Amino acid sequence: EKVMTQSPATLSVSPGERATLSCRASQSVSSNLAWYQQKPGQAPRLLIYGASTRATGIPARFSGSGSGTEFTLTISSLQSDDFAVYYCQQYNNWPLTFGQGTKVEIK
Amino acid sequence: EVQLVESGGGLVQPGGSLRLSCAASGFTFGSNAMTWVRQAPGKGLEWVSTINGRGGNTYYADSVQGRFTISRDDSKTTLYLQMNSLRAEDTAVYYCAKDQSLHWFDPWGQGTLVTVSS
């Protein structure tokens, strides 16, 4: 099983600042990585797939990068709507696995 | 517009059974893989099971293998999750999701809560 480790667990950021979230795979997952955003009481929403391709309707301030074992989600200028929990997910191998999440909170 | 609506959650005793449903609309259901993901209270996301399109292959997390069965009725555009021998650790919100070509998920349903408790 490929273990996905996200860091930090919590990120405190002021509105307008940049946020950088990390996701590390225990073994290479190539570029088969997705990012999701989840707000309290809501279902997750797909942000990024293929490590760097934005899903339909996702603002350009969200960007993904990386391949192999190291991945990054960057939010270029945080808006109030972006404070949420973010999860990475690998789909390179079964079982599909998620990271434990990074909570982005208001500083 | 793609819509996924889960139902069937509720309170069940340990060792009991429950069947979840996910009614889908807005896309060609039969040709699409579908997935269940769960989230225990206050915890992260856990992939549970996936079924390929046209009633193809099924995949399960080790934690539910042998107890849960994923299935689909393409004529009713509905996905199911039959859950047997339920345990307290199965307590979670269960989401169904449209599985994209290589198994990322978009969109997700609103979820249905399963509580396993005596």
C-alpha cells in the first residue's frame, strides 16, 4: 500500500498570502495524484488531477506540481473561501489512498 | 448536470447489515466506474470500493474485503454498497463518487451517515 503523507497538518495563513501544501508518497505514484478541497459539512471537491491539471471551474490561483513521490499544491493568494481541509490522493495503484489532510486556517 | 444522491444510512447494531444506494443522473452511468469513499467522524477520507463500468471488475479496501459488496444496476443508474458484519469502526459518512478515467473522483454525492452502535 502506498502511504500518502501530507504536511503540515495545519497551516495558518492570512488572506492574500500564498499557501504551500505538501504531499509525499511512500513510493513513486508517477503523476497519478489528485487534490481535493473539503469544507465543513460538505463533500470533497476535486481541484487538481494528473498532479497539475486543474479541474473544471477551479480558479487559476490553485496550482499543482510534482511527480514521483513529492507533490505540492499552491494557492497563490488565499481568499476567504479557500479556508478548508485539503487532501491528496494517489491513483497509481490499488488500494487507492488519501493523505491525512492539511487544514488551512485563518491566521 | 451530474447528480449523485446517496441514501440508506442509519443506525445499525454491531454485526448487522445495511445497504447504501447512490442514485446517479446527468451522465452515461453504465460506462462509468463508480466509487465509495468514507469519512469517520472528525477523520480523513478512506477509499472503500470501486466498480468498473459495464459491471466489470470490483476493488475493495482490505478493511472491508469480505464484508462489503459493491454493485450497480445500470438500468436504474444506481450504485449500491451492501455492508455486512458491521463494526463500530465502520461508522462514517459514506460518499459515492463518479470515478474518472484513472480513478480520481468528480463529483461526489452529499454523503449518507452510517452509525454502528448498540
